[in-house]
Amino acid sequence: MPQQFKSIDFRGEMILLGTGTSVGVPTIGCPCEVCESNDPRNRRTRCSAVIGLDQGNLLIDTSPDLRTQLLREGIGIVHAVLYTHEHVDHLYGLDDLRLFPFVIGGPIPLYCEEKVERRIRVAFDYAFSDRPATHPGAAPQLDLRRITLDPFELLGVQVMPIRLNHGPHFEVLGFRIGQTAYCTDVSSIPESSWHLLEGLDTLILDALRPRPHPTHLSVDQAVEIIDRLKPRQAFLTHLSHELDYAGTNATLPPNIRLAYDGQRIPVPDLMR
């Protein structure tokens, strides 16, 4: 690890690192117009986001494309991670966190529910081995911090977990931080969670494709939710290759747009 590192300063912004579905866009071997598009906003890595705060950079999920995403955006350090759930496309880039303890001076804190912790301990068992490490950085240094639906403070801001449904038999978390909420992998919102999403400036919300899906919102379903919640602006994420960026946006209300990789969203209310 070099003694010095470089990273952009993006305090006061959320960067959408990835906005694609679990297989990404382009989809391997697909000759469709979106997969072969020259519009860079149609190239979608797996979902993840990062927020620049006064006390550090807060990452939401570690997608399998994390290394590429951080390099692309010039982000050289992550100080803590929030997890929405344990599916592979949101978790399996965790090993890319190995370098950050050299910079922050200790294990990187991971905030997650118990079921996510169980998956991490199985999938990344080498990070929890009692065997002496052969060299520094051989395995991720992790500080697992279990969360519930209770709000908590992280890097100087309050985080509000929001229970969401990801299909009929699986629950995930969204997160509200200030006037911004990040809700990927959603098929429906439990009645008890609606009030937590009121009064938003910005809502980032799942919308997989035009047609209904068992575990994700369609575009029309997402628009209905946004119409009810009435955030100032909304961006649709976890997008498949069935959604062309320009063509889909032409059909949406002015306050709703497809998200794209590398998009920067101001979050000035989170700065002190």
C-alpha cells in the first residue's frame, strides 16, 4: 500500500456508482439496442452508491463491480458501509474493501442486519479465520455492527433504516439520510414504512423494467409510489436492458428520471 493516496472531494454529494440490475447492462451476449447503445448512460454496473459527508465517505452496498466503480469516479477511500441486503449483486465486492484499513487505521465498519452478517461470515470466512495472517492486507479487516429498524448515527449523520419488500418472501432495507432516501430492490412498501418516506427532496427507487416482476417494481409501479410520496425529485435505479435512457425519460414526468452510473446528486442538508 502506498504511503500516500488520492481521492476526490465530493462532500455534499451522493454518487450513484452503479444503477443496473443483477446481470448489469450490457447483458452478456445480448444484441439488443440498449446493450449495443453508444449512450454511456445505458451502461450500468451493479447497484451501489456513496455519500460524501463531513466525517467521511459512506458506501451503500459493495457490488461485484465496486473496484471499477471507485476507480472510475476517483474515490480513493471509504470510511463505512451500509448494507441493504445480502444478495450477491449487493455484497460480493466486499473484498475490495481490503485496502481501506491501511488509510483509516483499523477495521472498516459494516452496518447490516443479522442475516446479512451471517452471509458475510460464510461467504468471506477467511476474514474471520484464527490463522495468523501471512501479510498485512491478506484479508479484509471488518468491524461488523448489527442494525435494526431503529435510527442510528453514522459518520455524523442520522440514518433511518426503512423496511421494504423484495418479493413476497424476502425483506430488505432502504435508508433515509436527511432528505434523501435510497430504496433499491423493492417490490412493495409495507404500510408501516410509508411515513418514513414523506417529505423527501430526493428518492432513489427501484424500477427494473416496463413489465411487472415478482421481486422488483416496474416503471409504472415506481411512478405510482412517487406520485403518492411526492418527493421533489426521483431517480429510478436497478435498471434492466429493457429501459433505454433517453427513450424512457421521454415518457416520464419531469421530476422523475432514470438514474445513470456516475450521477451526482447534491445532498446539502447533510453538511454541517
